[in-house]
Amino acid sequence: MLRRTHTDSSVDSSSAKKSLEPAGPSSRALQRTPKKLAATKTESIIDLTGSPGSTSSRSYTPSKSRSLEDALSPDKASSRPSLANSNVRTYAGKSRSFLMALPSSHALQDPLSQLTDIDDPTAEDDFETRESYADLRARWGVDNSEDDPYPLLVDSQSPSNRNKGKGKQQLGQLPLARLPPGMMNDLKSISELRSKGESRRFLDEVGYLFEGLAPAGALGVRRGSALEIVTKLCDPDFARRAKAADFLSRAWEGLRAAGAGDGDKILDTTLVLFAALVSRDPVDATDLATRTDFIPTLVTKMSFLTHNNDPLWLLSCGLRAPDMRSAGISRSDLPMLEGLQKLVRTRSGLFRDSEIVSNRLLASQALAALPAALHTSTCLPTMLSSMRAELEPLSARVSAYATGLPILPTLVAESRADFPSLSHIDNCLRLLDSYLLGRWEEDDSVDGQALLDSARDDGFGSTLVELCIAVDIISRAKDTLDYAPVAHKCLESAFRVLVNLTHGSLAWCEASIGSSNGLPSILRLLATCHAQRSQSSIAEHHEDDDTVHYLDRLCLILGLVTNLVQTSEEAKERIHDLRIATRCPGNRTCAVACRCPDAVNALQCLVQIYDQQCNAENDFGSVVRGHIAILFGLLMQGHPRNQVILLRLLPGPSRRKKVESVMENAREFTLLYAEFVRKASNANHVEEDGDDTESRDEDVDAATHVSHGETVVKQVLAFLENLSQSLDK
């Protein structure tokens, strides 16, 4: 054990002369204990009295009473008391005691340099006056925040210079404002928490989890560690600390090294759940996607998942152990899969209670939460194939609903292939929508346009229309009200995709209305959405959230009809032969096309909706009536039959007044649309944090759409003006 040796506090000069023995040239002078610990200094000097060629180092302790000549005198240097025990146990051996201060670095190089400063009181003051811990903390900025753009200025004077001349402030020098230690910034940022050590302690606490993920460990140990990681991430406090400690990227790498994503059912399920939990915060998901193989791994896993081999989907469908063997799931794997399923439902907060959990849903949920700029066209084939497999049973379900069967079957083992995952479809539609807007990075290895053309030739356009019919029924049917929220989202996403696909594309327009029920279904959805919005406005007496959602869907359907009429002459020709009720409720008999007894001509239905919006007192009425005014101009342009019908049905005292009213509403809509796009573009530009390239690309896309829309509107306004001048007052 290290012990503190006893030394005399002082020795009288008279007694020291009697007790001291002369020291030889090679003898070591023993130390004299100083009166104060803070005033000690141990120096190594060379014995100048020894014989030539022989040198010996000795310990020397200066004091205020000794001068330079006394220190260099051999007689006085040797007249020092000797201790009984010279073998002192210290931290640094015999060279120094732990009670004494270390010499400075330049003193070790030049021992004689300090002897010349013994008589200098400044050097003595510098040694005796030591800075407090508070001064040292302020000097080195220990309590300064790393995020503070204006750090506190620290006085660089030495302690001796600070002590001297107190009260004498030089001209032009102002006292530095000091805050108490720890009061620089009471708000701790994530980087400051990391520098203080909380993150290191957190990583030490969870170190056993990474040890359990070691590839050399047993499979059961790796599975248990992976399951514990996702269980802890469901705790909000743990997730917050994990974010600060850079835990997520290490956990992903550990899971991948443990074999997650390589075929093991438990580890693969844990991996996609981990990705979905990280996607709750888009910032964390973006950071993880840019640093790891996050996106390629999820896309690969989603490409192999179907209704027949998805572990969580099969478990949700109620399959038993014998039936699970065909999917490669053993009986021993079922308890852990059931635990993961319960974790997703009860603690993750990812989905509603009525949601049917599946591995492909977790993967698409994580991918859809990422910024569009991180995706490449290599993800498009997997996304399209997975979505089309999910949409395949919808056509049969709509036909079965028209005959009296429920729109969705009971979810059992036998019907697992006929039950669609609406949330997974919505995620895929949102990914496809971002790709169609040109926000993905194109990869030369994948021809995205060729993939879309192939899907169109296989009936993907009519499949999207059938999806709109199915989710509209699901959102209103009494036995499927639990799925109504996700059905509404899926309906809006499907219409957005259809609007993007049919924009200026004759092939996609023809594919969308190619079936006999295509255009009638779209117009029936338009009438039903208008009726729902009107009922919601009357019930609430104001525009609530549901009414705004109905307005969004109404504008999307109007946009789709406008694209069809503008591009396809077939759509313009067929529309006046269809019959639709203005307030079609969309019952079972009207699931595909309106068969209401009060059905009228489709053009008359549009005129009635237009007239109601002209009399509306809310601000949203101008948007709908302006959009329909543009649609009327396109229907009349180049089609005399539609022109005659509309001029007869439009409200107004004369045909010229009718056209002028339509033209005025069209101009108003053009101004509103241009202002909306400009504000949206500015908002996107502000939200892009430093990604100037992406913000410029989005601005260019927005400007292109506005330019194209302005061109169409100018053509419509020019036609209406010429028509107005040619008509009698």
C-alpha cells in the first residue's frame, strides 16, 4: 500500500550543523519537507563539486531564505539533515513524493534555468498561487456548450498577474463577465450529452446486447438479443437515449452481422420490425438509410414476401403449426413470432388495433417513411410486383359485392390470399407517386418507363380504377368500418397515381377507361364524393376535417376527369351518353356504375354540381366551380354536341352570359392555382435543410406543371372568349 512518509516540518540551523555529516560528491542530498504543500518544488540539479567526469543528481528544495550563492555552495548544500529511511515509497519511485509538485517541462530540460529565478518573487508567486477548479473550468471552457455560437471569453492572464495590482485596472480594459460554473447553458443538446459521457454510459449498459449478436454465438442467443433490442425500442425513453448515443446504426450492423436478412424467419422479422420502429422518426430513418444497407435489404426482403410465406401474415390468418411448415416455420419458432406480433400490436404504436400485421407491411412502412431522394429506380420492380400481387383479388371482390357478398371475406387460413393489406397498398402507392413526380434517382440498370409500360399493357390502369371502387365501398360499408381510415388514405393515393399517369398520356388514359366500367365508375365516384361533402357540410355547419378530405378527393377526381377529356377524344365522346345521379349514394347496386332512378345525363350532373358551388358561401366553392369551368371549356372545345347540351343546361339569362360566367370562374381558378403552387414551392424550399439540389429540382417540376397548366387554361380561355363573341346577347 502507498503510505505517506513522515518528515520534519522544519530544522533549526544550529542543530542541523551538529547533526549533519559531510556529503561526498556522489552522495544524494535528501529532501527537506516544505512548510506548505502548495509551495514545494522538486528540482534535479547537477553536483558541481564532484570530480571531473562524475556527476550525480540530487533533490533540491528552494525556500525564501536561501540565495543563489547558498544554493551553489558545496558546504551549505551538504549541510542538510538526513532521514533515517531514504527508501521512500512514492508514485514515481525515489525521484519524487506524491506530496510534491512536478517540475515544469522546461525545468527538466534545463535544471540550472530555475536556479536563476529563485530570488525572483514573481516565480515564487506563480508557484504558490494556484488557480481554483472554477477558474480552470472557465479557462478551458469545460462548461461551455458546443452549440453556443458565442462562447464565453476567458481571461488568459496567469494567476500571479491576476493577483497583482488588484484594484488597479488599466485604461481600456474592461472586466470580463463571468457566469458561475455550470450556468453557461442549462439546456443540454444531444452533442453535449454525448461529450459529457451519458452516451458512453448508455452504450456500456446495452453492451451485452451487441455481445449477444456476435456471429459466433448460438442462434438462440442471437434471436434473444435481437428480440430484446426491438422490445426496448418500443420504450420512448430508451428510444430517445438510443438516438443520442448513435445506437441505431450499431444495432442495425449488429443485426445484419448476426444473420438478420439472410433467411432466418425470426431474425428477418426482427429486422423489418426494427426498420419500422426507426421510421417513426424520419430523421433517424434518413440517417440510418444513408449510412448502411438499409434500403437494399428491405427491398430484397419485400421481393420474396407473399401471402403464402409471410410469417406475421400467416400468424394473423390463424394458421397452425402443421400449416406453417410449408412456409419454413417450425413449431419452435411460433412462440417468438407470437411475441413479435403482440409487440407490434400493443407496444410499437405503428398501426391501428384493427390493422393486420405482416412482414411486407413493416418493410413498406419503413421505405415509405424515407425521403424520396434516397430511393433509386432499382426499387421500382419490387414495389410494382408486390403491389400488383396485393391488388389481384380486388376485381373478384367487387363483383362478389355486387351480387350480395361482403366486400372483404373473413380473415381465416383459407381466405388469406383473397384478403388485401390496404396499408401495404397505400405505402406502395405513395412510393409510386413519388417516383412519378421525378423525385427518385434514376439507375441505368433499370428502365422505369419500360416497367410502367409493361404494367399498363397488363391492365394495371383498370386495376387502379377497381382499387378505387373497392376502397370506396370499404370506407362506407358497415361491416368494414374499422378499415375506413386506411381505405380513405388508399383512395386518395390511388387517384394521385392515376392523375400522374394520365397527365398528357393517351395510352394511360385509354388504359384507365378501357373497360366498360372505367369511365362510369370514375363519374359515379365523383357524384358520391360530392354528396358526402355536401352532407358533411350541412351536418357540421362548417368545414371540418372530414369535409376538407372530401374536398381533396373531389379535386383529385376532377383532375383525373380533366386529364381524360383533354387527352382522349373517346372520353369526350362517351361522357354525354352516361347517366349519373347528382347525389348517388354508391349503394350495392351502384357499386360499379350509377343505377339510381333519378339519374340524369353526365353533363347535366356536372352542371348541377357547378350550380351548387356557384351558390356556395364558403371559400372552397370557388375552387370546385373554377375547376369544373375549365372542364366545361375542354368538353365544348372541338365537340359541337357537348357545346349545344352545355349551353342549354348552364345557368344564366343568355348563352353569352353563361359563357362569360364560365370564363370568369375559369380565370379565378387559374389565379388561385398559380398562387397555391407558388406558396407550396416556397414552403418546400424552406423545409429543405441544405439540400439545394433537390429543392431546385422540385421548384423546376412545380414551375413546369404551372407552365403546362397555364398553357391549357389560356387555350380554354381563348376558346371561351371566341365563343362568347360569336353568340348573340
